[in-house]
Amino acid sequence: MARRTAFLYDDRMSHHVLSDSHPMRPIRLKYTYDLLQGYGAFDAENSRLVSPRFATENEAMSYHTPEYIEAVRALGSGDSSMNPAAHNFGPGDNPPYEGMYDAAMLSTGSAVQAAEMLISDEVDAAFSISGGLHHAMPNYAYGFCVFNDPVIAIKRFLAEGMRVAYVDIDCHHGDGVQHAFYDTGAVLTISLHESGAYLFPGTGFPQETGAGLGRGYSVNVPLYPYTTDEVYLHAFREVVPRLLEAFQPDALVTQLGIDSHYLDPITHMALTVQGFAEAVAEFAKLSPAKWLALGGGGYDLHAVARAWTLAYGVMSEQEFGSEIPESYSTAYDVASLFDPAEVNVQDQVRKDALAFADASVQAIHRIIYPAHGLQGI
């Protein structure tokens, strides 16, 4: 039987603007929805389009402090008595903006609602594209992220006594999620990302393995700039499948940021949407009965829409042709779902990226695998 899959989206998620110059543009969510509509993705019997709800304050407080939640509410309503810098808001990455509280609570509520649909066995998989905001910390905004919906959704699973694996393929290290679960073995966090030596947030090295009962349950695979599909998938397959098999999660949460794309304006990786979709297909092979997918980074708007369309196709077991539907191609002037097969990366850079990936993989095999009863290379 085809995987029962839900896609959570509402146009309210696309309308806010962080600032005129900010690279995070929520309109990318509407582009994704429009492209999926063009393909008829929600017409399949096993595919559901779901309107998300807002998170409750109690849900937000499962990770964030009451003081921070109140600051987000006040700053989002233009309260000039609040000091934005006290919670890391201000010019640059984290500008306070009109409607910020509602936007963050809707994105967070969408992720929690998706988790609840999985817990109640309404669906087997759910994709909350507005989520994946993995940098936010308990008392401050960070890296474009206000509320950390992955953490809050994972805590919803934990409340049911479930073991959770979180795998983050965003180009940036999933530092906020790692921080939340660094000292527990109930959550396995795995992050594949451009090395913190080259990219924000400057963390996510193999030596960050967890603390106390969580030692061995934080896994980081840093990669070299301009890593291409072949090397990325090699590193993924050398680390993720065996750890998930050993951990045996009750729920799999995946953060599907696509700022690893070769056209992304603020990162330095070199993936295509096809390579990204192959990684998502690996999750489909490995997934337990409950699979929650979240969005994440991605700043080339049409790369985001194309990649997340492919991801939803994998999740809902639908194949979409390479020719973009006329309704979308006419509106957005995009002709092909897929990228060119070859990305222009110098041979020496390819060799350097492979050597760097192999060093990361070997480190994981050496310092993480033994904690899970596994033998490395």
C-alpha cells in the first residue's frame, strides 16, 4: 500500500517579510505549493493537503523560555519598550518584523500537528515545509530562526515515550537541535553540513559527540565547500543507514534544507536537486512507520520549490516528470524540474572534497560507531 502522506501548508505562511534585503523569503513556500499543485500531487488517494494550526504557548515553552516567547510577541507587534538585542534580534540575520509571533507560532504548530498526525496513525509521513528552523535557542533567535520547531516536535514524540532519530541535511549545522538533546540517548541527532570552518554557525565537528547519557548520540559529518552529489551521497550512505539501523527509532524526523544547492547564494556546496532527492530516497528506504519531514534553509527560490517537490514525490511515492507543468512554467518562467547532470567544479576541488568527506566518515566510524555496537572501516 502506498505511503499515506500529508503536506502541511497555508498561504498565511508565505506572506510575512523579514526585511527587504533578507535572504529568507517565505514566498518560497508558496512556490513549492504551486508547483506541487501543478503536478496534481494532492490528487493521489494517499496524499493529503492539510491546513496547519498555531502552536500553543505551552508547546512553545517545551523548549523556549516564557521571557523569550513574550519578547517575540512584543517585538512582532512593534513594542518599542522591548530591547531586541536582549534576545539577539536586530539588523542583519534576525530582524524583528511585523507579525513575527504569529508566523513563528504557525510554523511551529504545523510541525507539532504533523507529529500528532503520525502519533495518532492518521498518516505514515508528513511534510511541514515551513519548519526546520533548527538554529533557534531557548532564549534567543539565531540564524534566521525564531522558534525551534524541530525540537518542539521531537519533544511531542518523546512525550509518548518514543525514540527519535533526527537527521539534518541542511547546509548549516543543526546546532539548536543538537543543543537541546546533547545529554540524552533518547534522541539520535545526525547533521551533514558544510564544515563550520567555512560557514555559520561555526560548529558541527565530529568531536561534538554528546555528553553524559547522550555521549555517542550527537553525530556530525562536516563537508568541504563545493561538495557534489556523488561525494555527498557517499558520506551519507557511509554514516546514516547503519546508525539508524542500530538505533531503531520509533520516529524519524528529517530536516530537508536545500541551501546545499549549487545555486544557493549564501552557501558553498554543489548539490543538484536530483542529488538532494536521492538523499531523501534513502530516508524512504530507512524510515520507520512514522516519518516527519521539515523544511529548512534554501535561498534560491526555484531550487527550493523544485527540490521540495521532488522530496514530496519521494515521500508520497509519486513520480513527477521533468517538464514543469504549464501553469507553473508560465507564472515563474521555469522549464525543468531537474538540474543539469554535471555541476562545474574543478577536478582538484572534487578530490579535496572527497578526501575531506572520507576524513569525516572515518572519524564517525572511530568515535561514534563503537557506542552503537558497530564496527567502522
